[in-house]
Amino acid sequence: MKTIFILYKNYKPFAFFSIVAAIMFGIGLAFFIPVFMQYLHTGLVGRIPTLVVSVLFFLCAVQSFFSGLILDNIINTSKQNFEMRLIDCQHRLNKNQ
């Protein structure tokens, strides 16, 4: 299973990190909703540590999402560079024949 996750992360980083971001966002939302409901009822935030934890989960979700975007862009650029080198090699091979 570990190998499957590693391969999936390496070949589909945007999808992988989007799933991780969605999970982190859900956890952050689960921590945030009770604090927000308490704030709506009382006008005070009584559980500041829980609020901090929820904000940290939201920030981790955003960071994970953008990491997936960046890694996906790097992979696409690498594929394009490989295709350009392959085309260049084919042109040089055709010139020599």
C-alpha cells in the first residue's frame, strides 16, 4: 500500500495533494464549527486553542493544495522537456541518414 501511495503521489501530485487538502480542510472545519456556533450564541470565543488548531489545519490545507499545483506544474514541464529532447533526437537522426 505504501508503494501505491508513493507512486500515486509521484505521478498525480495535484490529485494526491488535493485529497490531502480536502481532508485537512474537513478536519479544520470540524474544529471550527463548534467554536463559531459558541461565538454566535455568546459573542465570545471561549475555546481559543481549538480556534488556533482549526486555523492551522486550514493553513495546512492551503499549503498542501498549492504544493500539489506546483509539483504538477513541475511534472508537466519535465514531460514537455522530455518530448522536446526526443523530437530533437529524431531530427538529428533523420539528418544523419
